[in-house]
Amino acid sequence: MADKTSNVSRFAHDPQARITAATAIGMNALRPLMHFQVSMLRMWANSIERFAGNYEKGLEETATTVEEQSDKERAA
């Protein structure tokens, strides 16, 4: 019990301890928000990678179609 009383009196008179405690509380409050932002960035990056893959696939399909059409025109 005496240990808790000394901690309370230390926080009451030590501004550095107050700042440290407030910082710890603030960081603990921000942690879920930071995790959410990281997950959103990961989703965004995955979407961009998927879009780039689909774009490349579309370009390859278009190039193949154009080559086939030009081959048919040459043969005709």
C-alpha cells in the first residue's frame, strides 16, 4: 500500500512523470488507429498490384488480337 501512495505522490509532484504517463496513454490510444491505417495501406497496395496485373494481361491480349488480325489481312 505504501508503494501505491509513493507513486501517487510522485505523479502529483513530478511533471516529467505526468508527461510520461500522458504519452503512454496517448500512444496506447493511437495504436488501434495505426493498425487500421496499416491495414488500409496494405489493401490499397494489393488493389494496385491487382490492377497492374489486369492491365498487363489486357495489353497482352490486345497485342495478340492485333497480331492475329494483321496475319489474317496478310494472308487474304
